[in-house]
Amino acid sequence: MTKTELNENFLLAMDTIRARKGRSALTILGIVIGVTSVISVAAIITGLNRNVADRVNSLGSKVFFITRIPNGMVRMTEEIRTRKYLNYDEVLAAREQCKSCDLNTGFSTRIVFFGDIDVIRHGREEVENPFIRGVEPEYSDAIPMFTVADGRFISKYDMEHTRDVCVLGRAVATTLFPAIDPIGQEVNLDGRHYEVIGVFEPDSGLFGGPGVDQFVVIPLTTFLKVYPESKEHMLAISVKDPRLMNLAEDEIVEILRRLRRVPAAKPNDFELTTPDFIKDLWNQLTGAIVVLTSVISSIGLLVGGIGVMNIMLISVTERTQEIGVRKAVGARKQDIRAQFLIEAVTLTSLGGIAGVLLGATISFLVRTFIPGLPAELSWPWVAMGFLISASVGLFFGYYPANRAANLDPIDCLRYE
């Protein structure tokens, strides 16, 4: 088929669609729904994937963690619940004995039980249940997301002298000190007075959840003195070169197993976790979402394809005499087949374009009105959505087009 013939068939297809606007719109509704669902969900997942990747990068590519309880969605067995707590002496011993580790820092987070409440106040302003964490001076170097924007971080002097000082998350500082500089001011945390020595860089957290903005960080020695009931210690360990990660992990595991007297035949009674667990967990969740979306969009595309086949069969019936005239003046089978195929593909492609535009609009609205759910239009998915819609027209339009091509011209001319 020449370029001129292709252009004529396309214009003829557009004239047919314009002549039957309502019927054409209803025909491609399934295509629009299928493509819209694919584009909008893909945009949301793409944005969230970038958010997760940024969060993993903010934790550092050269750091791993030791905890008593595993992270993520893990069934809490009796063996896990009854594990010994990691204590500060083990933190110190691991730091001294690990030769391949660059930084080895312990930290502990206050866990509020039912009925308890933590409050930090300044004047009439207060914040309930901030995340209270005791850390060592090396903590901010090991975990880059805890970067101080104003003031300074916990120092060795603060640790050695068990000083009552704190570094505030941005949201906590803004709430307590809406009009003045918080550095050097005094806050009351659970009835104890602390001097504010720093404020962290803004960090709202993953998907709008808790982040560094909601933290109050104090020296670990002060934390252990004020909250002796908080027994959960954790280690953050970093290496100078990512290639040393496996060596450092093996070394720490061997040290802790020896310190905690774990028999050779028994598994570790602690957990080693890298920041990639967040990405792995998210990939598992998004995998299920993608499958569900694919099923929904496939149903929409199937319904749309059946509608296209039905409308094309009706079109063939309505234009039987036209087909006869075209064949009488020399049109070949492939010309008739191409005419109706182009019409079907044009119809579904318009549905694909409408679906892409609607999906992009939904993505923009989600990103605008739900900042915690960042949607980012995925161009590969846009191209795929358009190609799938065109393919649906090609697949479901072939039978009606082939039927039209095989009609006998004499019978067509006699048809009323």
C-alpha cells in the first residue's frame, strides 16, 4: 500500500468515526479504562519507586544494621520474641574488635507502650510522642539522613558528661519555636530540661510517614540514664568501601555470636539488615499491585476489543454496497482489508490517546493533592499503553476486515 493510499484510508476512517461519534466513544470506553488504569498506576508506582530509592540512598550504600528483631513483615515466633537484648557492652566490644568496619555506632529508640505518652514542650507549645533516640557522635556520619542543618550534632563531650542536650527534627523545632531560633533554647522533655544544640535537615519520611522531622535525638549515655527501661539497642555499621561490606558483615556476625555465646549449630539470635530490605519489601508489594492492575486493565482492553469487533462487523454490514462499488472499480481484497483494519486501529488508538491523557491527569492530581503519594509519569508505560491499544484494534479488527475483503462484489451491489 502506498503512502497516498494509507493517508486516504486514514482520512476515510476519521470521517467514519466523526459520523458516528456517540457509537465510537462507547466502543472505545473499555480501551480508555484499561489504558487509564495502566498509566495512572504505573505513574504512582514509578514515583514511589523513586521515593524508596532516594530513602535507601539516604541511609547510605555502605551501612548495615544489627537488631534483635527482624525488620519488615516477619512472623514473630517464640524464638524471636525471647531473644536476649543487644546491650551496650556488646556495642562497645563489636566496635573494638571489628577490623574491617569504618564506623560502628550504637543507638536506642524509646518505645511508648499503651497508656504512656512522651511530651516535649517549650512555653505553651508542645509535641506529643516524638521519636526519642539516644545516639553516639558517629551516628550522623554512619546514617547521612540525620544531617544537621543548624547548630551541631551530639559530641564526644556530650556523651562523656551525660549532658542534657538534644537535636530536634525540623517539624518538632518548627512547632516548638515558630518565631525564634531554637538553637540555645531550653525544652522540657518528659519533665527533664534539655538545651537545643541543633536542628536536622528536613525529612518528612517515606510516603509521608514518620521521618527525621519527628525525631528528638539525645546523647546515648543520657538516654540510658533517663530511660533505663528501654533495652532495645541497635548497631549501625559502615565501611569505607562497599566492596568490604561482606567482609564486615561476616566479621560482625562472628564477633556477636562469640559475645552472645551462640552455639555453632544454632542460627543467629540477632538480625543483620541492609537498607536494601526496604527496596526488596517494596518490590514485593508493587509486584502484587502490578499483577492486579494488569488483570483489571486486561479486562478493560478485552471488553474494548470485543466492542471494536462488534462495531466493525456492524460497519461492514452497513457499508456492504460501498464495498461492492469499491471492488467494482478495481479495489483489491487487500485494499478493503487495509481500509477496515486502519479504521479499527484508528478507533482503538484514539482510545489509547484518551486513556494516556486521562491517566496523566490523574497522576498530576494525585501528585498535587496527595504529596505523600508522589506520581511520576512513566514514558515507557505511556508508549506501551498506546501500542497495546493499537494492537487491540489490529487483533480484534482483523476478522471484520477479512470478512469485508472476502465479500462477493455482485452480492454486495445487490445488498439492500
